[in-house]
Amino acid sequence: MRALAPVVYVPELQAYLITRRDDIFAVEKKIAYFSSEQPQGLMTQLMGQNMMRKDGEAHMDERRAIFPTVSPKTVRDVWKTQFVAKTHAILDRYHPLARADLVEMAKEISGEALIAMTGLHTMTWQDMDRVSQGMIDGCANYSDAPAIEAHCHDCTAFIDRSIDECLTNAPAADHSLLAVQAAAGLCMAQIRANIKLVISGGQNEPRDVIAGLAWALLQHPRQMGHVMAGDVSWAGAMDEYLRWMSPIGMSPREMAQDYDLHGITLVKGARVFLMFGAGNRDERVFARPDTFDMTQDCAASIAFGAGPHFCAGAWAARCLIAEVAMPALFENLKGLRLTGDVHFGGWAFRGPFSVPVKWDA
């Protein structure tokens, strides 16, 4: 599509796809035209109108409200200690087994981190993974499959019950998402919608990156050598993986008014998909776009988005993945190696289905 045209209409999706990196980077900031407010969109209908589906001051008000949970200072001073303790406890339990599926391991690491950050301590990591995947599947259900929609409703209802239970038990005035939103005076509809948003992205994306980045390094021993030698940081490895694989491959917008892009008129009301996965492999921008190569410059990556909707959880994700999970994985599981084929799936959200490995007991 990048080669065909700057904008491509796909009838099956009833949407215009923008695939070139610089176009995506520019239009994502033009919220007067490319609106995140989509009352009839799948995310809004299934999860409520969270801050990701708002623009301008409405978006910024809620972003400011959750900042005490996701700020770099809070991540450093509050969450990192908990991330380290939980991750090492999980790896200690896995270590004697000498083999595992890294996706399953990453589910637990991600889920435990998310329980702490949301304040939903009545949930298990298995609950987190189930409801996150259910909502992700629902938001990508462009074929309107009834079973997928029903499962998504079941997952959001479970989250609502968990929120109610935690509120009944008088949650502490801590840094959790539940506590800081309540302290900021957000209404229950806002609190529920934003917690669902954080769960939908905060579970599956770190899970997919932990397992996927480990696979990428094991598949590319020369690249892993750069990290092991200290020539490339874990953060650098994560950034190149995010560019190369784009766990969030797409974000939808709705045209708030007509806009001309390279001679193509996107009319008011049209649905537009910003294709991050395509933009992150744009040969106009990246030297070796289809190659996992940590020595190339990936600073132009749009893996976390751009503009006012830049991912609010980016600092927490970087801490959990690059500062905690990845170094702990390779330090604690000596001789880590793949034992089978790995297959990826998804286009709006992309990750490995299974990463079978073993290590020296």
C-alpha cells in the first residue's frame, strides 16, 4: 500500500488507510480534522468513552488526572521496586522447570505489574490476561462476529465488578489508577472507561514485547551479542523491536471535517486508519526497514504514537520491559534457547502466539 498510494481505501474495512510514516506523524497531531472521538467506534461502544477517544481539553483533563500513576517519577520510585520483586519471584518459580512458553511467562509478568498499577487487587494475572485479550479482540472485531462481541461484554462486566469490589473495600490513597482517578474527582463512567483502556493495552502489549523481543534476540545472535556486550542497551533493543514489529499496528480516527492529503479528499465522517506498522517500515525513513537491526537509527519510530495521544503508559512499559523483565530473563535463565517455531498474528495488535524455550537448569 505504501508503494501504491499515500491513502488507500479498503472496502472490507470501510476505511481509508494511511501507511507512510511522515503522513501519520503529521496528521495524528491535526485533531481538528483527524478526531479520536468516535461515538460509534468499537472501543467506545464496548468499553465506554475513555480518554483515548477524546480530544483537546477533555482528553488533557483525564490525562492529567492519571499522570500521578504513570509519571516517570512514580514509575521510578513506586512501581519499579514492585516490578522487580514480582518478576524475580516468577522467574524463580519457572527456573527449575528448565522449559516454558515465554508468552505464558510474559502474561504473568505483565499481569502482576498491571494489578499493582490499576489497584485491582481482587484480580489475578490470569484475569488480567483474559479480560485484556477479550477487549482487544472486541476492538478489532471489524467483521462483527457475535461471539467475539459477547465475550468482550463479559470481560468488561468482570472489570466493572472488580472495580466495585475494590471501591467497597475502601481502597488506600496510593498511586494506583483507581485511587488517583477517584482523588481527581473523575466520575465513575470515566474511571471505569480509563481502567479498561489501561488494561486493554497495559497487559497484551508488554506481554507481546517481552516474548517477542526475546524471540527476536534468540533468532538474531549477532544482535543479541550487541546487547550482551553492552554496545546496545536493553532500551535500544526494545525500541528497534517496537519499530520492526509494531505491537500496536493501527489506530483509528474519524474525519471531523474535510481534509486534503496529497490531492485525496478525506470527507467529514470518513473512517481513517493510521497504520503504525506500515509507517515503522517505511523505506523513505528507515535504512533497513524490514530488518531487525539495532545498529540502525530508529528514532523516527511511531510505535508509541505521536502528538497529544502519545502513549501515557510509555514510561511504565519501558521500565517493566527494558529495565526489569528483559535483563532478568537473560540473567536468570542461562542458556536460554528456542525449541520450536514461532508464529505471529494480528494486524491492529500484533504478537507471538507461543515462544517455546528451554534453558540450563
